[in-house]
Amino acid sequence: MKRFAAFFLTPLLLCSCTDTARKTPPETESNVLYAAEPQTTPETETETVMPEITYEAPQSVIKRNIDYDAFDEHIAEIAADNDVVGMGLCVFAEGEIIHEIYIGLADKENNIPCGENTVYRVASVSKLISSMALMTLYDDGLIDPYSDLEEITGLPFNHSGSDERVLLWHLMTHTAGLNDSYIYEISPSYYYDVSYVLKNSHNYFELGEQYSYTNFGAGTVGATAEKLTGEYFHDFADRVIFSKLDMDAAYCADMLDDRSDCANIYSCGVLNASPKSWYRNSKYYESFGLGNSYLNAQCELLITPRDLARLGIVIAGDGSVDGVRILSEEAVGLINIPYYHNGDMYFDVGLCTRIYDGNLAEGRRIFGHAGCALGNVCGLYYDPSDHTGIALCTNGCYLGINGENGVYDIIDDCIEYVYDTLFEAPQ
């Protein structure tokens, strides 16, 4: 443990669901792994170079004779050490959730505990799920990672005086030179047109040559989807993912089946926001017209840890879960390719995902995305080499105050412990 709680100790309520039986994956075509070489930008705008993706059958990696009681106790210690108010953790392997644990309170004011139906706002984890939704259009033949965004959307992505074209992979890897100069000036009363923001949000570095994390850039995935489909992004994501998987999940709170299941969000243990009354509903976004979504796609997904884990199974595996296909094997492989690497960085970058070599779990190449907003910390992380991973959602957590760099300690601690305790080391 890196530190003990510094400012608010939350009472912890603990419950878990466990399946300790070791399972052997069936011999089906769905049990595949992905391998692909890193991709480079084509030399001409007309050339499209697609990666070679190969597949192989996974092996069972769940350890035998796991003491899940001890596992739950240690996770509860990690939660307490990180000042968690409420939390859900789901672990998946071999195409299913193998263990889940719920800790603390979804609503402190009314003493409502977290459970399997608790819905969390997962902040920037939304970006990864948005990329999954957008890549369904790859399967429809409408886009690929090297699509010229200005050409396919009509939006002014190319305005820096350069002849270079902003491609989809630039946008989804934070290498398009966009920044957040205007995005957070939004209020319930006004919303900048996406074209206006694009014209005023460039850093002017060489395309594909520098990583600069931008909420707006990743969020523009929503506008791209709207331009290509003629649907509002929240409706599009519901159609291609959530409804297909019978999930009570949405990018707008008013689209949830039961909004009362939403967890409140706490900052330093104090109530900060409640999605139960979240003001940015579907009518808010629709009032700005099609092709203008960029805020909800970047940060406003509401989902349970269990359903987030099911989406992890999709992207860590062959593109399907519970017998329902969301993405093709090729689309999943394209999301998980490292498109960008900088020697000064400690991760590579895929399509709205980061790729960590050994620094989250020893000997493993871990993919995923974290989120932190208003006080919560969330994450979806996975290893596509053996289809394992975790979904972690909190509604209030240690925020690294007083200059400490500890915002994502809980994610680091949980990933390390899960992979060390539950899974065999990679071969």
C-alpha cells in the first residue's frame, strides 16, 4: 500500500459474487487472440496500408485454488487506502466475468450500498467505448483508421496551413494537434459549434509526431459518427452497443432505464454531483443539431462495472460477448494496434487506448483507459493476449491532493494485485 487515507475515511460495505470453479474454454472460432505489427502512416493520401492481423487460440490462465475471501479482503484494503466512497470491481477471463466485488456506498446521504446494478459515470473511460462504437462503422465499410476526416465529415479538421490531412487514427491517438482551449467554456446555456472549436483548437505540431491528450479531440469521435450515420451519437451508441447487449447504459442519463441506480459522485468525501439529476440530457445535445456532439462521447458514459467488464470482454477478445457480436475480429485488432510511440512516454497509443509494457502487470502488455472527473476514478484494462482484464468504477476516491501524484494509484494497485493473484503468468 502506498499510503493511508489522508482526509476522509468512508465506511466500507463489502459483498462479492464468486465463481471459483476453473473453466476450460470451448474450442470455437471465437477464442482468438490478436497479433499485429505497429502501423505507420501511408506515404500518400490515396494509399491505405492495413495491418496484418493473425489469430490463435487462447489458453486457460485462471489459477487453481484461489482464496477469494482473502482476495476480497485485500481489495477492501486497497479501497480504504485510496479513500473510496463506493466501488465496483469486476474481473473477466475466458469470455466471462469470473469475480466481482462491491464496496462502500453509492449514496452516502441515504446510506445506499453499491451493488451489481449501481451505475457510475466513468469519465474518460467513455473515450474507449466511443472508439468501439465508431469502429462498428469500419465493419459497415464507412471508415478505416486512415480515413481523411475532413473528406468524410465535411468538418474543418485541416486548417493549419499544411497540406497534411488529419486522419482518423490521428484523432483517436491524440496526435492531431488539437487542444482543449475552448471545450470547458461550455455551460448549460450555450455550446460551441464543433466547427468553431476545431478552428480554434490546434497546437500546430506535425500530425502524428506528438502526443497531446485532448478531451475535445477524442470527443469529436461523436461528431464524426453523427456525420456518417445521421444519428445523434447517444442514439447511435445505444443502437450498436447497449441495446444489442441489453445494457442499462447510456451517454445521457435520461436514457437509462432506472436513473435511481446512479451513484452520487464525491470529491474528498463531499457530494459533488449526482447523475440522478444530471443536466446534460439527450434533448440538450439534440438542440445543437446533428454533427455537433463532442462532450458526451469524451466523458459522460453511465454504466455498471459488470457491463463495463462485458465490453472489456468484447475488446479483449474476438469482438463478441455472450454470443452477441459487436465488432469484427479485424476491428478489434485495429483498435489494439500501437499507432504511436514516443521514447519519453511510458505507454504506446492505440485507438483511444493506452498500451503499457510491463509497468502495470509484470510481464504483460496491458491495454486500457482510465477516467477521473468530479472526484471519481474509473478504469477498463485488459490483456488481449489471454483475454483477461478488469473493470473498476468508483464514485469518489483519493485525488492526489497537496502535490502528490496518486490519482490513479487505486487502478495501479488493483491491476497489479488481480494479475498477480488470479492469473497465471504469461507464457
